[in-house]
Amino acid sequence: MVSNLAKENFQNWIASWGKRHSSEISDFKETVYLIRKSPLTMVGLAVILILTIMAIFAPYIAPYDPVTMHLDNRLASPSRAHLLGTDELGRDILSRIIYGAGVALKIVLIVLAIDLPLGILLGLAAGYFGGWIDEIIMRTADIFMAFPRLILAMAIGTALGPSLRNTMIAIALTMWPVYARLARGETLSIKERTFIEAERALGTSNFRILVFNILPICISTLIVRATLDMGNIIRIAAGMSFLGLGAQPPTPDWGLMVSTGRNFLVNQWWVPTFPGFAILLAVFGFNLLGDGIRDISDPHLRRGRQ
Amino acid sequence: MAKEILLEIKDLRVNFYTYRGVVKALNGVNLKIYEGEFFGLVGETGCGKSVTASAVLNLVQNPGKIEEGEIFFKEKNLLKMNKEEIREKIRGKEITMIMQYPIAALNPVMNNGDQIAEALIANKNMNESEARKRTIKLLREVNIPEPEKIARQFPHQLSGGMAQRVMIAMMLSTEPSLLIADEPTTALDVSIQAQVLSLLKDLISKHKATVLLITHDLSVVAETCSRVGVMYAGDMVEVGTVDQIINNPQHPYTKGLIKAIPSDQSKELVEIRGSVPDLVNPPSGCRFHPRCDYAKPICKKEKPQVLQVEKDHMTACFLYEERHDKRSKEEYKGGANGRADSA
């Protein structure tokens, strides 16, 4: 009896879920509709999805091990056994590209996981409190932004010593000022708005105002910026690996593959070309998706929610 | 009125330090608000009504600065409290404020219910489910139909009147003893204005709160308030009951304001000549003297003292000072007929 009642309650709860969340559902549907309407976003999304699947399921998809050498089969041209050929140590290039997706995505995610919170924290503090806190944070940011990003990342990478981990730290250190500035700008404009004044009149603490009132509004801008930056991160990481500052052999990193393969460009073109294409496609995909997300999150494009 | 004084402002001076110079926004304002009353503060735009309100909450924004004066709330000097203390004990708990544009005063990315619940959780230490139940109750109290639905909606989906009700619910949620309403009906159309005002009146008597209503609309004051203060260019020029202010204004500025209300009898629209002075260089003496029809030489030199013209009725004008000295001098027409003797 009791369990029946509980079951019925649960069923009602499930059944009413759609009704209770109707506005969220229709919003989600609209988002899907807007993505489908924009072919370029779809292409970007597809590329990123393929990349993600490659990264997660690499051991199951890749036909060969990415690091085992087969010196008897060096520099084999593309064939049915090795679709994209083999490199100077006889490793299957397709497998290395598939494993390389994981390396690239890992760099992107870790750099953003450092920079988004850091940028938000510093930007909110600078914008909200102003005064000397603002001066210290923003002048530090200015110093970081005074150097070209790749050059600064290289300098930091060299100082820390070449490795994948240090590359991520170096890139993260060059990117945070962008997010801090963005968060600060948003905070400056939001904090002057009437509802913040109303919150103050209610005696809300600075912490609550920052976390519950300012952060939710500026986070969307930052996320759009972050998606647009994902391509950049891959590009810089590849550049650093190419210069020998990033991933070290035998890591299947795309930049590294282009770097070691460039000696064979004339006679065995497939060795550097395919990893290069992989970089191109990944950056392209992230940029398309970033643009798409920016357009979709534009409130002028969306209909009013009812 | 033998009631207790809830809020007393003594000689409050607020300056704004701007590029153009020091704006002397409040020039020694005195004000007493008794417990349980509905006090109206009227005046033109820029006369310092809102600055007075934000000074009470110690929320005068940069570049403004409270120069001197005292604000006693329940016999505690708010200006002597430190920032944390005033935030934790006064704002939201004892004094809350309703803003002019309700839709702008609600967080656009938080739904209406969450905003009220948020105020309850932060100020009343309620847990979430308690706060939610209370929210629905509050929304029902401010006459919102389908409170469950409205609680799930966002501020942009509300009309101005609805948003103002949500705002009122939010500001009354913490059961404050003083509610400052800063032009609560300016952004609303007339019929909604009346609804919101009567709702406010009902709720106030129910919650036993006191209201400081800031407005530039004398009809709003006439409808709702028990006592009125008239401000001009940073000075409190006249304080009295609604009846006294509307039917028997004493200060030339108040008289001008009352005359300027369009009526059926007069075809002409009467105005107060001149315009609001620049508060960077305010007129010397009485700040109203350049626009005053009754100005005398002394008005240029000295600031008039606040005088009692009758019971509960004060004004700051030399007309009455003289009358007070020499008794019933009828030289200045339109004044009270010898009422000045009770002081």
C-alpha cells in the first residue's frame, strides 16, 4: 500500500517534470533549432564531436599503438594497412593523430580550467572593489598583455623547462589577463545597475552580491570568449611543441609530429602534412563552434521566453 | 503625536565632489519620523530626496560624502556604526528600500521566487524549503495571481506593476521597521499607481512598519501620507501633516507647488518662476530667495531658522520669523492668519 503510494507519487513527479520545466525545455529546443539552422556551427560541432570521440576512445579506434616502433616499416606511404602512412620510426600516423586528439583536448581543458576561475576571481575583485585592488590586478594583467602571447608563452616555457605540463602552465599564464579584463569590464557595468543597489539596500554581503548577482551575468560572456579561445590554445600549444618546448617524444602530439616530420616534407610528404591538417581542422572546428555559440547566445537573436 | 521617534535626522550635510566642483546636495536637513506613520518627502528632481534616503542606509555612493550630521534610528546613531555593522544589523533587517524602476531593480538572471527566497535565506537564516514556502505566501500577500507560476518566471516577463509588487514582497519579506519607498510609482501608469499605493498602505498597517515615501507627485502624497516634508535644493523647507501642507501651506515654495497643480478653476497653468539652482554654487542665505515672490534683503544673507507655525507644522522662512517677532503682521499676503503665535 505504502510503496504503491510512493510509486504513484514518483510517477506523478516524473510526469510533471516536463510541465515544471517547460520554459527550460522550450529554451533548449530553441537552442537546438538555432544550431541546426546555422550550417557552419554544425560543421564546427561535428569536428569537435569527432575530436572528442577520438580522444576518449583512442585505444579502441586506433589501429596501431602510437609509440611502438617498427623500424622495418619506416616512412611507408599511405596504403590500406597504414591509411596515412608511417613516420620515420615506422609508427602509424593515423593512430598517432587519433591519440594526439586527446593530448590537444587535455591542453585546452586544463588551460581553461586554470584560466576561467582565475580570470573570474581577479576580474570580479578588480571590478567590484576598485581602488588599489583594481590597480594591482589590472596593471599586472597589462604587463602580461604587453608581450605577444606566443613569445611570452615560449619564454615562460623555456624558463620552466620543456614538458607538456609546463606548456600548459605557460599558456595559462599568458591567457588569464583576457578573462580578468572581460570579467572586470562586465562587473563594472553590472555593479552600477539598480538591482545591485537594491541588493545593497537589503543588506546583502559583498560576497553574495558577487557570487549570486554579478557572476551569473558575466559568466556567459566569458564562456563565449573561452570557446573562441580554444582554437588559439591548440595553436599555441602546437607552436610550442613544434619549437621543442612542449610535449617531448614519444608523446603523440600534433605539433611535435609536424616538427619531426618536416625533414621528410619533400620526399615523404605525408609525415608532416597529416598532423598539420589535424591542427588546422581542430582549430577551424573550435573557431566555427565559438562563433556559433556567440551568435546563439545573443539575446537579440532569440525570441522572448514565455 | 505622542508616538515614539523612529528615525531622526539632524543637520545632515552631504556633498558630492565632482569635476565641476563641490555639489552641496544636502544643506543641513532635519527630519523626524514617528513610529507607524506614512511620511512623504516631496520636492523637485535633484532637491536631495533620494540622497537623504541613501544617507539613511549609509549608501551614499562615490563621489558623495556625508559631511556632518546625525541619523538616529531607534536611538542609535547610524553614522557612527561601522560598515559591517550597518550592513548586518540595519540594511535588510531594520530598513529596506523600494526602488523607482522595479524591473531594473530585480536581477534579470534570477527568477522572481529565487530572489525573494535569497533575501530570506540571507537575512532571516531560513533554510531553502522554508524560504520557498514563505516566498509563495508573500507573493500571495501582495495580490499576485498564481504565485507559483510567477515565482518561476523572470523579471522581464512581468509588467511594471507586477514587478513592483514582487519588489514590495521582497522588501517586506524581512519584516523591516522602516521601509523607504523611493518614487515607487513613478514608472507605473495611474491606475496601477493607485493599486500599488493602496496595497502598500494595507501591508504597512498589517506589518506595523513605518514608511518614508519619496515622491515628486503631490497627489500621491495627498492620497497616502500622514505627514509630509517639502524639500527644496537640499533644504527641508516645510514639514507638517498632509492637511496642513495641502490646505494651508506656509513656505512660498510649497505655496508655489500647490498652485502649480492643474485644477478646474484656473485656466492658466501657474508655475514657480526661475529654475532649480545649480548646487555647485547655491544661492546665499535662503536657497529659494531668487525665485521667491516675498524675498527680503535678509533672505540673501542668512539661512532661515526652522519655526513652528502651528502644532506639528514647521517651516524655514523669514516671513514667519518676522511675524513671530512682531506678531501678526499682515504685510505678506496669503499667509496663515496669525497662526504663528503658538511657537
